Amino acid sequence: MAKTIFVIGAGKGLGNAVAEKFAQNDFRVVLMSRNENNLSRYQQQFRAKGFETYSKAVDASDFQNVKKVFQGLVTEYGTPDVLFFNVGVTIADKEVELTPELFIERYKTDVISAYNCIELVNTKEFQDKRGCILITGGGLAMNPYYDYLPLSMDKAALRALVKAYSPVLKEKGVYIGSVQITGVIGSNEYFAPNEIAQVYWKLYRERAPEEIVY
């Protein structure tokens, strides 16, 4: 039976690159993001390459909807072997008023949605399968920048989330790891999505360390 990866935050950059890396290694892929039209196109592209691919529109910050979607996908495709969380508001905030409400909304999207997905996937069945959770972090967690202040704070919190979860999940047979990406994805060959996807595959295969700074 094929293994399955749930991709939260599918997209033409890193999300799809990681999904394709796993698909190339005989994983069934379930793509998720907010835009249903884009998902339909991605699904067609993956299937044209011979990959078993499905998709489902979901807003990661709508926690009840995510729960409902997860339950439906598990019923249809079974408990995943891998959860890849690749959600984050990465725009610069130079032209945006930094209000308390904006910080709360970004934190909900960038961090609490990750916590929600981890909790939803971490079932007894996932633990029995020695499941793997992969998280997209960012260099801003270690080197914050004011023009990306909400994202800097959120990536730091997301990094703390992974580090806090790691020993707890390890006791249950589950691996969680993150890649702290220190540059702009797609800006050069080093930060090409396909190159970064290799790092996620390495984490999945080796289940260590809990973090790679790339």
C-alpha cells in the first residue's frame, strides 16, 4: 500500500516541490491550500506526471474546517504517513499598519494553525505508523527583521513549537522536524524549491535532527 503525505500549503514554489519529491518516491499526495482553482491545476499537473494525487481546499486558520477536512481525508485515504506544514504570511509589512489585530491574525495563521494540524494528525494510528511531521521554518526566527516583524515573531514561535513538541512526540514514535530557510525561496540556485525539497526528504529519511538551518 502506498504511503501518503498531506501537504498543508500547496503552491507552485516549495509546497509543490516537496510534494513532488515524495511523489517521486511512491507517495500518494494530498494537496491542500485555500485556492480551489489552483489546487485543481496542481492536481492535473501531478497526475500528468503519473503521480497519484488528490486535493482539497482548506483555510488553515479555520480550525474547525481543518478538523472536518482532516477527518474526511483520513476516512477516504487513511491516516497519512507524513504531514508537511508549509503555511505562512511571508509578505513584507512596510506598507501595512502594524496593529494588535494584525499580529493576532498572523499568529493564528502562522503558528496556531500548525499546532492545530499537529494535534489533529497525532492519533494512535499515526503513532503506530511512526509518522513524520515536517514544518517550514525561516531564518527570521533567529535573525528577526523589522520589515517582517509579525513573520519574525511567528517563525520564532513556530521554532519553539517544534522544539517543545520534539521530545514529547519522539516518545510516541513520531518525528517532527523543521527547515529554517534563511533566504528567499527561488531567488537563486541554492534556494531553488527542488533543492530545498531534498532537505525535507533527508529529514524524513533520517528522522534527525529536529532542525536544519538551510
